[in-house]
Amino acid sequence: MTAATPAASAQFLREPEIRRGTELLFFAYSRVTRSVDERLGANSIGRAHHRALYFIGRHPDISVSELLAILSVTKQSLGRVLTELEERDLVQTRVGDRDRRQRLLRLSDKGYALDNELFNASRDIMATAYAQAGQQAVSGFWAVLEGLIPDAERARVHSWRENSVPPGERR
């Protein structure tokens, strides 16, 4: 917490405190996405492509249906994004081992390189903020973010975290 960051009041559930948190979330999201947007634009892709690359990179051989569920987008929207990523040789698709109708997704070498580039664009911003806040604040921040995830989705998010591949590594 910096000198300019006030501590949450004892009435942290009052509307002004909740609005302050919402406002900070908007500003933080804007800062992190701006750091990546220039690189997305240089590659003529958007944020939907970025989210798909990120989760495919962290979960090689993820099925299209799993990706649909985690991104909460329409099948048509994801289909458009995946088609563009495949045409640019960023994502590779193969059929499932047990179910031939299943499409499994994995990043190509070019896809891994772009995913790492995009991650690196925001990594320093996040690392600096984490370092300034300290370990307890980071844990609290994660707890708040997890609290924003609906109960029905939280188990999936936890399993994803435990089974994901760190950026830059491959399975």
C-alpha cells in the first residue's frame, strides 16, 4: 500500500467503499489491458484472441467446449476467433483421442511466442504492484477476486490453477 492509498474503513461494506473498489478495478483493468493492446494491434488481433491464446497456452489440449465454458462467449464468437488464430498459425487443432468429434487446442511455436510476448507486456506492471502491496495484500486481493467468481465456477477456476502450465513452459 502506498502513502496515497488509504486503508479500507471499518465500514468497508458501505456503498462508498464498494464504489471505490469498483473504480480501482476499472482503472487497474484499463492499465493492464493498455499494456497489451499495442501488441495485439500490431498483430491485428483483439482481446478475445488474447484470452483464447492465454488459456490455450496454460492448458494445452483444452477442448473447444472447455474453452467456451471458461471464456463465457458464444460458440459463434469463439469459432471466429479460433479460425483467425488457426489461419495465422498461432493455434493448432486436433481431434480428441476418445471422441473424434472433440476438437483439442494447443498453441503452435508462433502462438507460444506471441502468448509470452503478451504476458510479458503486463508482467512487470503486475509484479511492481504486487511488490508494493506486499504478500498479505496480494493474498487479500486474490481472495477478493475469487469472491467475485460465482460459486458454481469457483471449483473450475481452482482446478484450472492447479493444472495449468506456467507461461513459457510446455507440456
